[in-house]
Amino acid sequence: MISSEASPVSSAEVAQADPEAIDEMSPELVEELPPSVLDDLREGRIDTIPDSVVERLPKDVADGIPDALVAGASSNPLLTVVLLAVGVMSVLGAVWGVIKGLIKLAILLAVVAAGAWIWYFSR
């Protein structure tokens, strides 16, 4: 086992280099993590703890997780760009929908006003 005291390597790097090093993490953190996530970390199937798992942990336990072990959008820049593009397109679509609705309302009110004007002056 690699000891974090013997080398200046962070606990996140130790866990990624040697899956057995997860046992050296704080007992509270290991106790709160789902067994499937711990098994995946130990067997090397995943290198980071998924965001959905971190969000379910108590705040004090989540703060003890090294940043390198937490998966996020910053770990996948392409995902960040795609999500940003989808968000911008959604906002533009919503604005376009509101503008279309206002144009339809203006046309309807113009027709009603023209009808009222013709009716009033035809007497």
C-alpha cells in the first residue's frame, strides 16, 4: 500500500493509482458511499465518484471527498459545451414562442378593432 504520509501524493491520486488505497480514506466517507461505488472504485471501473452519489451524501461527508474523485461537467468539456448549447437554444426557443404569441394577439386585436370601427361608423 502507498502511504500518503510517505509521499506528497494526494489521497485522490493514491486511490486512482491503487484501488486498494480507498481503504485509507476516512471511515465516515467509506461508510456513506454505496457498496457498488466502492466496488467500482476498487476494481478500477470508475476513477471518480459520480455527482449523483455525492449529492446524496451529508454535507460534512461530501466536503471530505477529494476534488479529483468527484466527477463533474468540468471533467468532460464536450458535455459542458453541448449542455450550454442546448440551454441557449431552449431560451431562444422560449423567447421566439413568446414573440409569436404577441404577434398573434396584436393581429387578433387589430381585426377586432377594425370590426368595431366598421360597425360603429356604419350606423
